[in-house]
Amino acid sequence: MVPGARLVILGKQGAGKGTQCTRLARHYVVPHISTGDMLRSAARSGTEFGQRAKEYMDAGELVPDEVMIGLVRERLDYDDTAQRGFILDGFPRNTYQAEQLSHILAPRDIDMAIDVEVDTRIVLERLASRRVCQVCGTNYSVETPPKLEWTCDHCGGEVVQREDDQPEAIRRRLALYEEQTAPLIAWYQDRGKLVTVDGFGRPDEVAGRLVKAIDSRRMS
Ligand code: AMP
């Protein structure tokens, strides 16, 4: 294993990106940069920016591009990413954001964009049963709840259903994914950066597939 990597993770909501990114970040010893987590943390802090972001998120809408690009540019400026790399989760969300990301990173672009493929029927089931810790963001589900009531095993925070995992917001988010984010797959393919991994199966299986695909691509 060679530590350090510059990765973008793509995939529908509910494809298991968050869980897999946490593992990949540990494996490659790089920061996991989740724009959704950054926005949720801003929303919890109750700042004016956070409140505005929350309105977009709760409705399943995308936060304006310029806001997101500014947020990511600032985060990628930290030393940890310059030295070790990063796993970007939730960004870019459309081809404009992808172009801007390339500008921010120039002259050294990402190593690869990984599309975690999962059938829509499965992501709908996963999103409907997903529960998340309000404090640290750990994911649970109705089938795999925390040990004690709905209290997070890691930090003791309250485990709830995300506002944007309600049926209406799920429909909107998946529609936006098809319209705006799915074209990114072809965009990265055209630039020779795309790696596709089957996201169906137990988290351990999917993680194994991801590491194999990433390492074989890095060796080639
Ligand atoms: P996620 O956890 O990645 O599903 O993101 C949750 C919500 O945060 C999304 O539904 C959007 O409202 C917002 N969001 C996250 N990343 C972006 C982005 N790159 N561009 C616009 N909105 C974003």
C-alpha cells in the first residue's frame, strides 16, 4: 500500500460513499473531505451561512456552485491535502464544479474519479432505512441500529433520520443526480480518469474492491 492519493468518489446518494470514504481515508492515510458533512456541521453551528445551507439541503436542492467552490478551495488549501492528498466525497456535483476543481488543483489534477455503482432500487431502500448520528455523522440503519436506543455508539449523540432522507427530498436528490451528477461519469471518462466499482454487497466486500481497483490503477 502506498499512502497518499488524490481521489474523487462519485455515486448516487445511498451508494455507501460515506462509509467507504471513511475506510479509504484510513487505508491511504488521507483526509476525507465530505462537502455534505461540512454543510451539515455548518448547519448545526447555527451560523447564517449554515442556516441558508440547511434550507437547500432539507429540500434536497444543491447549494449554489460558487459557495461550494469557495468552500472546497479553502479546504484544499490546508497543508494536509497538499502533502498527502484527499478523498473528495460529494464534490464535484456537476461538470462546472469539476472544471473548477481542475483549476484549483492545477498543475496536479486528481489521480482518478471512482464511480461506486449501485442500482436505484437498492439505494432507495438504503436511504429510507438510513439513520445518522447528529453529532459525529456515523451512519446506522433501521436494520443495524446503535446498541442503546438511538444513541450513537461512538459519541453518545442522538441518532436520527436525515431531513433529506424523507421520501420527497430523496426523489428530488436522485433526480438532480441523474440530471447534473451522472454526466460527470462521461466527463471523467473522456479525461481518462474514471474507475468504476460495483457498490453492491457488504461494506467489507465493496471496500476490498475499491482498494484493488485504486491500487491497480495507480500501478498502471
Ligand atoms: P451529501 O451528504 O453529499 O448527499 O450532501 C447533502 C446535501 O448537501 C446535498 O443534497 C446538497 O444540498 C448539499 N451539497 C453537498 N455537496 C454539494 C455540492 N458539491 N454542490 C452543491 N450542493 C452540495
